[in-house]
Amino acid sequence: MAVPKRKTSVSKKKMRRSHHKISSPNVAEDKKSGEYKLSHHVDLKSGYYNGKKILDI
């Protein structure tokens, strides 16, 4: 059975877990309205996506 030879230090443990973080959502400012929205998503208030009218609201 494999047994660690030495105790893992706090520093090593934290270095290993440095990538275990929650990434923030990709929020972009709308060009027409100036409001913030998720990028690559249709703006539900105006119905525009990439400068084109997609939804009739």
C-alpha cells in the first residue's frame, strides 16, 4: 500500500488548489442601450444579437 513519506505542507496544498476557483461570468456592455449583458446572448429587452434584430418584443 502506498503511503506518503512526508506530510504535505500547507504551502504545497494551497499551490495545488490555486486553480480551484469559480470563474466570473463574461459580462459585456451593450452597444446600443449601454446596459450590461452576458456576451454571446440575445438581449431580452431589445431583442438584438450581434447588431441584428432576432426577437420581436
